[in-house]
Amino acid sequence: MVLAENQTKGKGRNGKSFHSPKQKGIYVSFVLKPQLTIFDSLKVTACLAVSLVKAIEKIILFILKSNGLMI
């Protein structure tokens, strides 16, 4: 797992490039080398995305319950 404050030379699907502004988000990359087909690797990406959303929802819910903060 790689965590960064910003990305300046990001590469996405089909070789598309992008950058992510400094301190405007959470940027994480996972390096996996499983023996999967492209179709199966897309399932892994989708599962990771759903898991991340659920984890963030729990954090926000905890903050709202404990401190009454709105995010």
C-alpha cells in the first residue's frame, strides 16, 4: 500500500494520466500481483472501493454521534 499527499504523474486505465492536488484528498495505491484475469481484477477493485466507502461511513457516523460534527 502506498499513501501520498498528492500525485503528480498518476496513470489510470488505458494509459490515461492524471494528477491529484496536494492536501485535497486521500490518495492510496495498492500493489497486488495475483494471478487473476482482467475481469477478476476489476471485481477486486470494486470490492475495495465498496469496503472503503463503508469504512468512511462508519467513521463519519462515529464522529457525528460522539462530537456532533458535520462533515
